[in-house]
Amino acid sequence: MPDAEGHPEPQEMELRTVLHALSDRRRYEVVSRLTREPEGAERHCTSFGLPVSKSTRSHHFRVLREAGLIRQTDRGNSRMATLRTTDLEARFPGLIDLIRNNPAELPGLV
């Protein structure tokens, strides 16, 4: 059962849900960028520069969170995202390396 913030336990992560979350190019880009950060690094959700509205950005991060790809932490009135590297590597060995080695940079994103 997911926790109060919607983060599933590692054993609850489903490959189809993870792949669905990664099928969107903007969500894939977020995860791809997080794979290149030091483990445990937190990034503000707006720091990815997604060219979408605030509500669409929130939707993308909710999909990533509910799939188990990221953990979001409230910091005052903003949210920080962290890749769940250890949980993902335990549940889906090699997935993080595949994403890291196949970046999908989107034009215009920093």
C-alpha cells in the first residue's frame, strides 16, 4: 500500500506502471537527468524547466511518484524530487543504467 504521499513500497512497483511513466518524453527526461545527479540528490520540480503549465508539471511528477520512480519531499511551499535509485535497482536491476546510458535530451530544456 502506498504511503500517505503516494509512494509505493518497492515490492508494489509494477514494471508496466514504470514503463508507462517513462513513455512520456518529459517524464523520461526528468528521470534521465536525475540518473546523472549524485545518489540522493534533491531537485526542485521547477528546476527541470519543463515547458508546461504548473498543473501539467504536477501531473507529470505525480505519475513518476506513483510509479515509484521518484520520492517527493515537501520543503515549505515547494516539492523536491529524488530518484529512488536503491529501490529501483533492487526491483528492476539495470533499469537505471539503461536510462543513464540512453539520455533523451529535449531541445530547449536546461
